[in-house]
Amino acid sequence: MKIALFPGSFDPITIAHVDILKRAVPLFDKIVVGIGLNSSKQSFLSAEKREEIVKTVFADTPGVEVQLYEGLTVDFCKKINANYMVRGIRSVADFEYERAIAQINQTMMPEMETIFILSKPEYSAISSTIVRDILRNNGDVSPFLPKEAIQYL
């Protein structure tokens, strides 16, 4: 069984995340959306709220599960028997950052393959960081979030 992890903070999940995941679904038997918990980061939404939102967004997508995790991503991959990691790439800067992480992950877990999926051009400017800033300033984030997520904000 081909199992992939799509890791991230998803704080909040954006339409760009949804696009990457939906394009990855046909490639694997199962994709686990791993919501990473990082105690050194100040989250906008609670882990439980992020998990609830992501589960709602993908409720009708077969083969997608959502789980919270802490610690090293490669350790979580081992726990869920994932040999693939899906990452979205918006820019050259994203690629450089993700390439370094993928190479370190492969050193730590040689059977791990990272699959990069390029963002569609219309989504390349969308990031959770920008969406959080819009939210903090009471702006309209509806163009950037899946419709299922809006009710939670």
C-alpha cells in the first residue's frame, strides 16, 4: 500500500493546500494530512480546531485521513508506515527550503521519497502566514480558504 504524508501546520488550511492534496490523491492509496504541533510556534488556531477544519474539508475525499503529531516528521512517517511525503512548491525559495529538508529526511529515513507538486500559478501567492495576517486585521479571507473552513473562523 502506497501511503503518503502531507505535513504542515495548516494554520489555517488554504485553497492552495487543498489543490495540492487533491492533485496528490490519485497517486497514493492513502494520504495522511499530518498537522504538526510545534511548541516553539505561536498558533493562530488551536490544534483541535485545525484538525476539525481539515477533517471537514476532506470529509468527502476517499483515502484521506487527518492526524495530529509532534516530534520529527520522519518518526511520524514510520509510525503511519508512510514512505512518501507530499510537499507543495510555490517558488524557488520554497524549493530550496524543501529540498534541504527532503535530503535530511532521506538521510534519516532512506526509504522516504519526497514528492514535490508545483502550485498552480493562481495559488502561488497564497500562504497561511498571509491569511493569518488578513484574519488578525479583520479582512476578508474567503477568496483564500476552502468554503468548508469559513464557518470555523
